[in-house]
Amino acid sequence: MYYIEYCFDNFHPSLDFKLDLRNGTCFKFMDCIIKYYNTSDGQTLFFEYDNLPNSTYDIVDQKINFSIQLLSFLFSAPFYERAIGPSESSSEMDVPNNLMARNKLKRLLYIEGKIRKFKANYNFFLECLDLINTANNNNFSENNYYEDAFLYYFKVVEKICKKYFVIYSERKLTKAKTKNNKIALKEILKNYSYEYLGLQITNDMYNTKTDLFYKYLKKEFYGNIFSKVSLFNQQKKLNIGIETINKLVKLRNKLAHGDYYEQDISTEVGNCELLAVECFSIYFFNKHYREIHLSSRREENEKDFWLSD
């Protein structure tokens, strides 16, 4: 077999990440056997991958790295420092035990089942997963790269919401729907011109103005990232306040253009993290993050950050 060991006690000193797993928990996930240790020396995750005939270091590295990225996202914890591996051993692979709670196993099976059905979306999924973990690494690192973390979280939001808008447009803004929308808009223009402007114009003139207004309104309402994020938020019922989204978009614009921002942005980073993981979870797994999250904690004696409500 091949194995890699990950240590993850390398986060910011103000944090104290702990996984809600018993010491010695062993489980299978995405073709890997994973064992968790929590001792006085710290926490480690030990990944094993079967020594199949076609296995190479590169394949093993890719398989295990994929598993660790997924678990880092699901636990919302920074697993990014290898202690050992990939290395080869003649030992037999460990056997999963019953120390993991059933609800966690159920969530892992659900996630794995969804991923194995990905086709056209698979590469996009990998891209967004990598962005989220890069954001987490910047957010939780000892140096607190908050600006970088914020921008990486927002990249996830931006990519998913833009892709969703394309799908939404194809399914919802059809020719038939556009025709009905224009009929409704035309009636509004006719009533407005008669009631408030005191005039009537020909039907052809109303049609021309309706086309112009519809094109203008569509561009104004859908032509920026705020509108696309707001659309995803509303359609997928993320329940994130519209003013919060507006504030995040404005901050993103400032940071992306290199404008100096002297205020503490830790709260905005937290809000952007919430928005990013919600977009990711809903888009790829059709569930809110709290429904697939594997419980952990970020600070000593604190409840799970994601389940504290």
C-alpha cells in the first residue's frame, strides 16, 4: 500500500481546530482508508491507498490529495501540511471500524455518490474546491492573509453564480418567456404614457420602445456580478441578506483594484466564507453546507462554528 500522513496543528495561534472524531477512527472515503489520531503530540490524518497494479506515486498523490481537499472542505479545517509521504509499505491496509458516527458516514456516502456522478461539471468542481481550500489556508494560516482569503472565497462565488446565470438564462429566459415579459412591459409603458405623460402613441412605437426598455432593463438587472449573486441567493434560498452581498461585492471591487482599505475585514471574510461554501454546497450537492458539514471546532471550548445557531 501507499500512505501519506497529514498534520494540521499549523493554524493561527488564536484558533484551536479539533475534529469531532474519536482517536483511532478509521473510515473509507473516495478509494482511500483514512485513520484519525488525536494525541498529546497533536492531530494527524493517515491516508492509505491500495497498491493496485497500475498505481504510481503520481496517481496515489492525486487520489489522496483529492480526498484530503474534500475532507478539509467538509470539516472546514486546514489540512495542508504533510508529515510523511507518499511512501510505500508492505503492510496490509487498515480496516474501517465503527468509531465514526452514523450521520457522518451517511454524509460521506452522499458526497461520494454525488461526485462519482459528476461528468461535465467535474473539472469545474475541482477548480472551485481548490479555490475554497486555498481561501481557507490563507484565512486560517498563522500570518492571517485576510485579503487573499477574501478574494479567493469571492472567486468561488463569482464563478458559480456566473455559471448558474447561464443555466438560468437558458432555462428561464426562453423565447416564450421573453415574449410574455415584453407583453407585460408594453402594458406598463402604455399605462404610464397615458396616465402620467398624457399621450398615446402608435402600436409600432410602443413595440419599439418596449424592445429598447427590455434590453436596457435586462442589462441593468443582470449585467453585473451583484445581480448574479443576488439571483443565486434568491433562487437557491441561501437566506443571505442583500445588504451583506452588496457590501461584499463593493469590498471585492476595492481589493481587486488594489485600493487601500484600512478597516479590519475579518467580519467580511467570515461572511464571504459563508457565501462561498453555501454557493459551493448548493450548486454541487444540492444541500446547504450545514447539511453536509462534518462537525469540528475552531476555538477551544467553543461550539461548532457552522452549527452554533
